[in-house]
Amino acid sequence: MTVSHSPVRRRTQADRSAVTRTKIIQAAVSLLQTQGYAATTIQRIAKTAEVSLGALQHHYPTKALIMATVLRHYAVKRAGLYRHAMSLKGRPEERVDAMLDAMWALVTDGPDFIATVEIELARRSDPELKAATEPVLARIDQFMTRWLSGSRKAPPDAHFVRLRQINSALLRGISVEIARGTSVSELKDSYMLWRNFTRQELLKITVDKP
């Protein structure tokens, strides 16, 4: 009896390039978390990713472009987590709870959030970084505000925008506290105090929404 085997698909150049880009971004995120922005040089990123400096610069000619890609990478991850969490819930209360729980998970699960904070702080004194990341951050902020508010076409509720700004500031502060060594369990107790308040405020908007 002859057993047929499906041919093994050979990796294309596009596949190899995608793997290299992923390794570079993962290395950058890890270094940003552990070493900070200034120490996250392209040489260190290449070494950590185990790719040549030439290969890194082929995909990302500058450090600023790597950082812009890190921000986009995190935004995609964040949107995916929110979408999954809220797709499993039906009532407004359940969707709000899912969104707030997802926010906490994003800050505490892995190095991505503190990496984005490092990038945002470094923009103050790095004109090249600011120029490369400004349009990325603007698109992310606009999309996330409209999408999370449920107002993808009409302008989002002004109260929701303010709540989201405050919540984003709180999450950045929590990520810095984690980096300083404050225990996650202690910080979660503090987050739950805020969560109860913001849940009530969000439901004032969401429940009354047609």
C-alpha cells in the first residue's frame, strides 16, 4: 500500500523576512522593558534578535522606524484582545467589564505596555522619534477611541473621551510602578478602586445608548 505524503512547503523569502521582522520587534520590546529606551540601540536589538546589523537595517533603516513598528504591533495586539473580550459578551454591563478587564491584562501581561511607555517618554527629546511615531500614535488614538466607544462614524461621546484619557494615564502610571518593583497584587487593589468608578461612569453612557 502506497502512502502519499503532502509536499513540504518551502519557506519563501517573504516568510523569512516576516520571521526576521518579528524577531527584531520582539527583541526591541524586551530591551525597552529591561534596559530602557536609551540603551535600546540598533546594535543591541540586532544582537538580541540574533540577526545581522545589515539584515536589521534592511527592514528598519533607523531606530525610530523600529519604535514606530513596536507601537503599531502593540496597537494590533490591544485591539485584538479588546475585540475578543467584548465579542463574548452581550449586555452593555458585560462589555464594559470585559473592556476594563482587558485593560488590566494588557498592562500586566508581558513587556509590551512598558515598552510603549518608554517610547512615548523618549519622544520629548528625540525629534526623529517624534516625527516617526506621531502619525502612528494619532491613528491609534483615533481608531481606539472611536472603536471602543462604539461611535465609528459619529464623534465619540465627550465624557467617554475624558474617561479614556484618564484611564490611559492611570495605566501608564501602573506600568511604571510595576517597573519600579511594586507588586502587581497591590496595584490591582488600587486599579479595582478606579475600575468601580469608571465602570459606573461608562455605564451612564453605554446603557442609555440606542
